[in-house]
Amino acid sequence: MRSVVGGLLIMGMGAGAVAACSTAPQEQQKAARKAAPGAAAPQAAVAATPPPAAAPAAPPEPAVSEYQYPDSLQAYAGARPMRFRCVPDAELRAEIQASPWLADTVAGRYVVLRELFKPARILYRPHAAATCWLEVRPEDVGESGTVGGDFTVDTASLGPGRRVLLLNLRGHNHFWGGSLDYGLTNLVDVTAEPLLLLKTEALRENVSFGRENDSVFDEDAAGSEKREQQVSIQQGLIRVSPATQALTGSMEDPNAPADGVLKPTPKSMLPAGRYRYQRGRVLRAGK
């Protein structure tokens, strides 16, 4: 724009200089009179051009951001936003004072709230001066349940200023004729708004007692199946262990590998190996 306007000014100055020159030859004066109307046309065109319309104002940011994904029951690695809500500091303090035995604090910036028969709640402050706590709940994996589960929270770092939480949930369901122990792991970037880095079904142990009712017991139906996987942070890398399987009783699979490693890995578990977190993405870094 600046170069166009400058060009028009230079053309106007040139036309005026030619018209004001009384000692110029007659041919040059005629040429100047012919050039003057043409020089004025671009200026009139510029003046007639309407000014650009102002850009529309950006919509205000929502107070609570929510995200939903259709594949939330499968293992995942890649870094994506999680659902969260903002809890004012005064509201959280009042809730803790009402039930102090249900709250655990971790490193002063993380709070875990536990309620009977409800999923545990994890809250954190993005920085020490924040007055609003961000509440995030882990995503399920496979057929694992979250109600009444036991939570552990570990803090770690995946680089300078990159804070993460390793959330491990364990639970137990007892039903007629058997039981189910389950576990899931979420790795969450809590540097700012929560990002899910990966999740996997860390434990699943299904036990059948072979009992149909109080008077009928079927030994052929008795047995158990257990598969397990672990996630850890070591030297700035995410390490995922192989998924192992143990079968007993009638659930035993004669085709299971001797080393107990599941082949192929179930969709509810991650491929074993090392993962690196860089430039907002979780990438496979090797076995």
C-alpha cells in the first residue's frame, strides 16, 4: 500500500513540475497537457475505493471448554485436549473443609477428591498464582469401570517446563459367579489446559468361580484370565511395557504364546516401546 501511494505522489509531482516549467519546449508542454489527465485518473480511482471493512470481533472464549471423542474406549497416544471445568479457589476450599478426609493434596498444586461410589476427581492449578483450579477426569479404556476405583497420582516432567500427571486407577467388581479387577492409566500434560498424551488398559483380571447358583457349580467354567501393562516415565521418555497374559483353568488357551506376551496387542492396550513427547505430539521412539 505504501509503495502504491508513494508512486501516485511521485506521478502528481512530476505532472506539476512539467506544467510549471515555462522554459520547456512547446513539444514538451503539449506532452505535459496530454499526460496530466492520465495522471489524475489513478488518484480518482484510489479516492473512490471504499476503505476495507473492519474484521469482525472474535467471539468471547467460553468459561468451560468441553471435548468429546467417539474413540474414548480405546487405547490412545498422540496428545489431544481433554474435557475439564474451572473450579474457583473459594469453592474448592469450602468443599475440602466440608469433607477433609476425602481430599489428598500432591505437591501443593494438585488435589484428588474421593467420594463413595463416584469416580475420583483430580484438580490442578496451571501456575502457583492461579485462582481457578482445572478439574479433569480420566478417560476410560476398554471395558474398565471407574466407579469406586482407587486412584494414584504421580508427577513427572517430559522436558523443561512440561509438567505431566500419571494417573492410575484400580477397581474391583464382584458379581454372581465371579469377579473383575480392572485398571487404567492416563498420562496428562498439565502445563496449561489438560492434554491427554496416552491411555491404556493397565489391568484386567476376570475370575470365574464356575457357580451358576447356590446349588449348581460347574468346574469346567472355573478359571481366570489376567492381562497387564505398565506405563512409566524414565529420563524424559514414556516407557510402555509389553502386554502380558496369564490364563488358568478352563479359560486357558492352548494357542497362547509360551512367553505370555499378547500377540497381537489388544486394542485396549498400547504397543510396547518408548514414546517421545515433542512439538505437541507423542511419537514412537523405538522398542
